[in-house]
Amino acid sequence: MTAQIEPITGRYVSFDVAGKRCRVYFEEAGEGIPLVCLHTAGADNRQYRHMLCDPDITSQYRVLAFDMPWHGKSYPPEGWQDTEYRLTTELYVETILSFCRALDLEAPVLIGCSIGGRIVLQLANNHGAKFRALIGVESADYQQPWYDTSWLHRGDVHGGEVCAALVSGLVAPQSPALHRHETLWQYMQGGPGVFRGDLYFYRVDSDLRGKLNNIDTERCPLYLLTGEYDFSCSPADTLRTADAIPGAKVAIMPEVGHFPMSENPQQFRKYLMPVLEEIRDSAAVPPV
């Protein structure tokens, strides 16, 4: 038999976010410590398929990757047609915590990349007691915007192609062509205005400089992993952020860019696996 069936189960869960019912799609694989995965702006949970199919991870972790409302296979909330999508810090935090509550996840680990890496810092600062550990990939308290979001929702251009073009330079040159183009294809399929709505959070509503004084890495360990080829969240941005957080652990990853888990999964796992093993072996579990 030459067919290969991947060990991923996809399901929907419905729960309220900001007073609106959301039907959210998620995929999971494995058993053990819950590991919740947050995708990047304008993308979806397919970025984590390699982790979901990695038996070294799923033998110890229950990996759960969900599509944020408006993204991937998740629907916008009812009445979306009369609104403009705009992701705020408050909405982002509520969505994540609501997903964890809906699935009754006890002391999960959470990993987030890009905007997910930024919200990891907010969660560590204000909600660290709810998590066993937090992993920020391409994570920093602030990055200077380098893009023009007005191009991301116009009638005279193809939004998906513009999104993919915008992020294409963030993929490291060493990343395999197969994974590079899979990563860009996910961006080409985003809904109208969704990438721009996510970047409202990134550009406008999440400057965390000088606001992370409540992070307690003894209670909730914090790991920051950044690719050396990322000019959106540069290694310098991550190192600057970590310098202000006592106990934060940092790794700068050679030969990867802004999307390590999807653009070069084999290179990424060299840095992710030691983190997951350290979390697994730790006896410190936060109270429920």
C-alpha cells in the first residue's frame, strides 16, 4: 500500500468570543501534555502539520492547532458581513483562553509564531498561571512596521498574491522549495481583509515595550526562538525583549526565517525538541 494516512484528526468546536458564537476548526494528534499552537497573521493551522505528524512530539504531547475565527476552516462570527475584521489584544487573548476552556485543557503549553509570538508575551505577563510553559517563535515586544497594509484589501489587486509576495522575503534561502511554497500557498488562500485585520494587532494594538514586568518565569517558563533570517522580528528584537525578562530562555536559529515550523520543519525541530523535552521533564505544574 503506497497511500499514507496522516495521524491528524480535524474537528469543530463552538464557543463564545466577545459575546459572539464562533465555530472554530482545530486539528489534533497525540496524547499527553496539551500543546496549543497559534498560527501567524493571515494563515491557518496547516503551518503546524509537521509537528502534528512528528511521533517524537505526539508520543509526549497532545498537539492542538486551531484556526482563529476568520481564518482557514474557521468561520467568522455571525454578522461578520456588516463588520470589518480587526484583531485587538483583548480579542486575541479572549479567543485563546476560550479555546482552552472549551476543550477543558489543564495547564497547557502554548506555542505561537509571529503575532502568536507577540501574544505569548501578553499571556505570560497577565495569564502565566494558566499555562505550564509558553514558547514564543519570532517573538518580541515590538517591531517597527516595514509594510504598507493599504495594499492588503483592494479591489484592483489579488489580495492573496499580495500577502504571499509580502511575506516571501521572510523565508530563509536555505528552506526547502517544497516547504517554502506550501507556506506561501497558505497566505494566498486567506480571506479578504484578514491579513490586514491581523496586522492591526501587530502594528497598532500590541506595543509591549516596558509593559512586561509581571512575567514570572519561575512559575511559567518562557522560551523565545527566532530565525536568523527574520527581518520582521529580528534576532536583535528578540534578544532586546529577553534582556528585560529575568529567566527567559532564548535561541537564535540558523537557516530559518519567520515561519520555522512550516518553512523548514527539520531545522526547527533541532531547537524545539530540547525545549519540549525540558518542559516535559519539569516537575513544576501551575495550579488550575
